[in-house]
Amino acid sequence: MIQVLVSVGSNIEREHHISEGIAALRELDPECRCSRIFEAVPVGFEGPNFYNLVVELHTELSLEGIMAALREIESRWGRERDAIKFRDRTLDIDLLTYGELAQPEGPTLPRNDVYKFAFTLWPLAELCPDQVIPGDDKTYQEAWDAFSEEQPLWPVTDFSL
């Protein structure tokens, strides 16, 4: 089984779409683990705040297979593949890591979001703090401790999975 880490986010009917996205991911791995849910302001555009979390699952699917499964879940909940990048989302599921694979393209793994966004890195540091980032010598906790970007983010206390 290969460990896969994915980020999940929504800023349209957030509780509904996050719940449905997690239910769909549990179809892929009933034992998947979830970080806490965090609320974050949108990055790159104006809009309602997002709910974000990271999910760890284990799969026997190939890289292409897991990517297709994630795209299908997004599509099921109204994600348009040809939509502009920075906009409101019903459900956004991004593959962050696929096992220990580190590659610069096709897709980039680990995804650059691991280093760029607090809404990805804080949940990763919470879910697997001592795990080394593929292709790096830092753990997720070490990367989070060194994160210096100002990105408003806080745990959601009134919604849990």
C-alpha cells in the first residue's frame, strides 16, 4: 500500500462539500486519517473563506489511478476542470504526495503547495509531524516551524468530521 496525502478545501457550502469529499475519500480508504479542519482566507482572489484539511490514505492505485479518482470526486461535486485557477470552489482535492515519489513535473511531487500555503503545511505538520517530506531532508513539522508567510489561518472548532 502506498501512502497518499491530499489536501481538501471548499469555500462554497463548505461543511456539506468537505463532508461529502471525506466520505468519498473513505470509499478509497475506510481507514484514512484527517487533520483538523482549518479556516483560511482565499489566496489570489477575493471570496468567502475556505475550509481546508489534509487527508492521509493508503492505496494500491497507481499514480494515474489515484489522480483520476480524485478528479472524479471533484467532478461529482461540481468542480469544473477548465475553470480559472483562482476562484471559489465547491470541492478542491489536490494530490500532495504519492509515497516517497519526488519528481519535478508530470505532476510535481511533492506538490509545491506543501511549501507555499499555511493551509496545507499546518495540517500536514499536525497529521504527520515526524514524517520526512519526499525529496527533502525536513519533516513536515520542521517545514512548518520554518514557515514565515503571513497567511491568516485558524482551526475550526464548531465543525468536525
